[in-house]
Amino acid sequence: MYQVTLTRAHFPAQSDDFVEETTVPGVLFAAASDSPGEAALREALLNGEIGRRWTYRQLADDVERLAASLITHFAPGERIAIWAPNIPEWAILEFAAGLAGLTLVTVNPAYQPKELRYVLEQSRSVGLFLVREYRGNPMADIARTVCAELPQIRRIVDLEDKDVLLERGAQTRALPATAPGDPVQIQYTSGTTGFPKGAVLHHRGLVNNARLTLNRMEVTKGDTYLNFMPMFHTSGCAVALLGSVQKRAPIILAKLFDPARMNALIEREKVDVLMGVPTMLIGMLEALEREKRDVSSLRVAISGGAMVPPELIKRFEAAFGCRFGIVYGQTETSPVLTQTRLTEAFADKTETIGQPLPQTELSIRDPQSNAVVPVGQVGEICARGYCTMIGYNDNPDATAKTVDRDGWLHTGDLGTMDSRGYLKVTGRVKDMIIRGGENLFPAEIENVLLTHPAVAEVAVVGVPDAKWGEIAVAFFRAAPGSLPSREELVAHCRREMAGPKTPAHFVVVDGFPQTGSGKIQKFVLREKFEAGAFPHRL
């Protein structure tokens, strides 16, 4: 714990750890040099069985072979897109693209033609690496149709066809010198508010953020890291992959997240560490209740990407016998900004998102004046440091709205900072509900509702109202075998918080619209509610 006493919500960057001047392929070749024969990567197939395996040396050799092919087809600085689930070739291409000086554009394998076309066009990609099909999505067919209308796409490559993947082209080029500040990925924002923007990220940010995050997770050499977070997101391809390589912790890439199979993998492969968004961890808990497994090897579970309910932390620690931590950040910051330590007091672990990572400066600012607010006051969470993006791809206006003249990246999240530098998230700037002139913060209401035993998941949004301006609506998934009445929920809310914070409507749902990284798309719920899609309300 950093020992600070703040009066203003401004946490200076701490220098107890360092920023290493290295690159994405640099960390792999360092591992191949000092730990060549040690286990690096395992493939978890769709059925949960383990497939292929790599040592660090074998992985580095495959990366060098692929980079040698890439440089004959693409010039350093060009962009290539990857459209695939969590397969080993994803990891190999990530390192190889960095070695060849290319920028990797990550694409959600669930995308449909319109979405794929948008990303390929907006990113100016010149190559597309994909699998033929995933979970019923005919990706090869979609790619042929979309790319026929995009003349800039020079090459479409099946990642699972090794001969085509490693095929040499006509160009002869040497591998370029790659610098830590060079762009290495374009990640498209999750789209919780609609239109996605391409955050251009650099080697330095991704590599160091991954290492510092796993340091605070207390990951050690030889730990087995189970990664079922999507590789098209920074949690999967950066925190998990780049972090585990730097810690010399072998990683298992799960092609498909299935809660019961993840529990079986923990049992069979003696998994030590994992990260998952709350909906994934809830699924694993429910699966463990249905089918008991020996999950005693699990030492650390980390969650983030959405609000992590305190009740979930309690349940997961009890069921899996592990320690739990929370990370907070966003794609634009490579991604982690704050993180709880595993040794935190229970209140800090369940009620805050921790202190900032080393070398990361944070402040809470008034959304109107941009002035730093006093500790304890709600404002916008802003960050500055090594991890912030280069900018939004070909979108200077959006970049200027997000990163101010002093280099502060405005996250769009509302939160508070206490005198010790611990943060809490209270909602999104755009999600704050103003009911009759009173500010309501969805996260506070959601936390209260999640303590009701019949509520499994919940999302609170604001909708227009003729009398109050806005009112709160709670969408919730009921716990198995339970369906609370409106009266129960209202009474529960009013016992725990002021009356005006009680939602005006409660809507039972079977599931939530989500982004590829597991965040609930509240704007979709809001639009559907306003369109009358939820006539049955408690």
C-alpha cells in the first residue's frame, strides 16, 4: 500500500517500479534466451482438452518464421487485421507482427459483415488473418464478400493453414528496428456507448502495463495462467499473454469460454491464476454448484471490465478458496490504471478499485471546469503516464476530446478518490442519472440490488421522464429458482439508501446485451426500453 495523505484527488505517479524500454517481441525473446526449454503455451480445445504445447524457444522459433513471411508481403508500418478466437496462432501473429514492424488490428470473431467492413476500412488494414468459422459464424464467407469491395486488402490468410500462413512473398526486406514507442496494435473500443473508435497502442504501454499488473497479482515464475478473456481485447492479448511471458508463467489459451470446462481445466491442469469479467465468474460459480471440482490449485482470481459486486467477491473466494483482486482501466490506457492488492483489507478489496499502478498518475476532475476536486468528491477519472494511447486512429477530433492539452486522458468514468489514493467508480459521465436535479449514480444502486439474494446480475440506466427529467430503471437477471416481487425490491432499496435512489421500474431479463469484452451495453437497454420493448415490468 502506498502511504499518502491527500487533500486533493490527485495521485502522483509512484516510482517503486520501473518502465522498461522494450517491445512486444522483445519480451518473448528474453524469455526464450533465459528459459528456452520451459513451458510457455498450451492450447485448450473446444472440448476442454489440451492440444498443442510450446516452450519459449519453440514459440520464438515459430514467431521468427512467421515474421520472415510477413515482411515479404507487408511493409513496416502497415496494418494487418486478425479475426479469430483464442488460438495459439493469435499469440504467434501478435509477436510476429511486432517483430515485422506491423500494427495488428484486433477484430471480434463474432462480427458480422457491416462491423468487419467498418474496422478494416477505418483501420486502413491491408491484410486479414482469420479462421474459417467460429461458433456458427461463417467468417471465411463473410471475409470474401467484404474484402471483394475493399481493394486495399491485398491478402486474406487462413491462420489454420500453416503452408499459406508461412508462405513467402516476392518482396525482399530485412526485419526493421522496432522502438518501444512505435504503434503495435489498434484496438477498437468496446462500444458501450455505440460508435467504436480505434485506440492506437504502443509497445511500451502494453508490455509494461502487463508486467506491472501481474506483479500486483503476485504471479510468480511457473504459475499456470488460464486465459479465457478474448485475445482481441487488451485483457487477453496484453495482460494475460504479455504478462505471463514476462513472469515466465505458462499460459493456457482457451478457445471458448465454457464455465464447466474452465472449472475442469483448473482441476486437471492445476491452474494458479485467472482473470474474468463478472459474468464469467458468476457462470463458473453456478457451474461449480452443479458439478463439484477440485479447484484448490487456484490461488488468484482477478476481475474487472465491469462493476465487480462485493457479493461476487465473497462467493468466489469461498467457493474456489483463492484470493481475489480487482483491476480498473480501459483500452485507451493499455489497459489497467488501478488495482487492489491481494492483501487489502476486506472493505478496500470489495468497495474500491484500489490504488494506481506504479508510474501512473491519476486525478479526479470536475467534468465542467476540469479542475481537480477535493478528496471524496465525485468527478471524472483522468490518467496520465506511460500507458496512455497514441490517439484514436484517423480521428483527431475524438483524440482531442479525450486527451487534454496537459496530457490527461479523460476516461469518461465518474469516481471518487479518498485521502489514501483509493478509487471508487460511481458510474459513467454519460450514465449519471439526474432525477429532479439530484445526481444518481447507477453503480451505487446496482451494488445495493446485488445484495438481494434473488438478484444475480443487474444494470441500472436512466430514461427520460416528463415529471423528473430522468428516472432510474433496473434491469436484472433473477437468481435460479427465484423471482422477487416489486415490493421486495423497493423495500430492500429503501432500507439501504435514500428513497429517490430507488428505481422507478424493475425489468426481469434472461441476459444482457454485451460487448465482446463482457461489458453490459447500457445504451442498448435504454434504447429498447424507450422503444417499448419491455412491456412487462415489476
